[in-house]
Amino acid sequence: MNSRERFLETMHFGNPDRVPYFEEGLRPDVLETWGSQGLASPADLVGKFATDEREEIDLDVDPRPWPRRWPSRLADLKSFRRRLDPHDPSRLPEEWEARLQGWRERRHVLMLRVHRGFFLSMGVEDWRRFRDVMALTYDDPSFVRQAMQIQGEFTAALAERALQEVAVDAAIFSEPIGGNNGALISPRMYADFVLASYRPLLDVLHRHGVDVLILRTYANARVLVPAMLRSGFNCLWACETNAEAMDYRSLRKEFGRDLRLIGGIDLDVLRDGREAIRREVEEKVPPLLEQGGYVPLADGRVRPDIPLENYIFYRQLLEKVTKK
């Protein structure tokens, strides 16, 4: 099987030849640090463990021009809508036309990033705007619904443009909406303000046959999972998590095969040495693999303070455990 076939077979609870192995994201600062630990070049990692290639298409969903002040009243939304033009050709990735043929003939996994979630869509970049948005959810919920609906319609039209030209294997909705102690809005508010606004976008994805719908969350968003499933999402990719609250074994026990899973390995253990890594991988991965619909992966991007030897041990152990 190639990487694309392997991923799709896994996400549909089929019989892949093996589980997909995704890379967590090795940034230049990490590779530079590892160079001082004996890594001559990134190519030297290729022979040490298997990796399935994965690519994400990133659509530009920012308002243009960027507002000096984000809207806070219904009267402001008409002019704000004009900043979200889905037909602007520059909203597609650079060299779009040149890359299409390669994507159409690909053997790797291709995902489409379609939405950046509630707070970023509402312009939250600092504490002041966060405070204002939280107040608006109580003082003017109609404004919040309309603002999110505009974003939903815009991203739906932009995704439609992309999907008319290339088929993808999954769609990713980013949702940085949690803190370590839980989600920053309630499940009722999340369903009302956010999930309802995703409906036009979900309709576009369904029409184009995209049936792996990923919510990529951060920290502790567990309380939102039931509402997420009811709205049509079927895959959770939890990053930089509260490891106890977002334990994938517990989530799978509660939600069963309705919830596909990507991630689930606590990145922090990669700093702690071989025994901690062995315990984390051997305790968590086998029971999830047995049930299917699971791609094992550390829950965040690798940082320079993770030693090269620890990362290699983790990746090789993951292969050993998943091949049993």
C-alpha cells in the first residue's frame, strides 16, 4: 500500500498493511540542534524509521485588508464581509496550477485546512479582544452568530474552489479553544456559535466526497467532543494536550468507533528517556490499534530540547509495537 491508501484504509476501519507513521514536524531549529548531537543531515533519518508522507493545503482565510479594529456590532459586518472574498486568486497556495497535477497523481496523504476555529475567526489575538469576544457572547449573541456565519459561508466558497480542482483525503478544522482545565466556552455555546456556522462548509465537503472530518484541538477540549460528533465530525486530533483529560483510551471507550483518532502520545515523555517512552507507547498504542481507526503520533511538534536519540528510539519503538 502507498501512504494514501494506508491512511484511508485506517480511517475507514479497514485492513491496512500497517498503521501510518506520520512525522510530528521537525523544524529547522530542531534539526540544527540534532546536528550537534550527531545528525549529519535530515536525510540520515530516512533509514532509521519509516515515515508516511503527508501534506496539508493551507487556504488563506484572513480578512483582506487586515482590519485595524475588528467588528463588534452588527452594523460593522457588511463592510467586514467585503474583506472575505473567496474568489481572490491569491487565497489559494502559491503555484496552485503547477502543483495540481502532482496532487492528482499523488501517492501520499493530502489534507485541506479549511477553518481556523472560533477565537481566531473572531479576531482574538490578545487579551483585550478575548475579553471583548467573551462579553459579546453574552451581550450580543446575534452578532457572534452572524460574524461566524459570514466566516462559514466564506470558507465554504473557498473550499468549493479548491475541491473543484483536487480531491483530498481529509479536511482539518483547527480549534484552539481549550485551556488545561477545559474548553473556554460551553458545549451549548460551541454548538450555537461555532458548529452551526460550519454547516455550509461541511455540506461542501460532503458533496465532494471528503468523509474524514478532523477537528484539531489544543489543550483540553474534551467536553466539546459529543457536540462535535453530533455535528458530523468523525476524527479528533488533539495537540499539546492535558494528557489525563484527553487520554485517547478513555475517549475511545466513551465514544467507540464513531471517533477516529490521530495522536495521543504525550510529547513530554520524549524528554524523559527510554523507560518513560517505552511505558507511554506500550501502554497506549496497542489497545487503540486493536480497535482500528487510529494513527499513533506524539501530540505536538518536536522541540529542540528533545534529544535526537530519544526521538529515534520513540520512532523505532513505535514501529516495533505496531508490527506485533
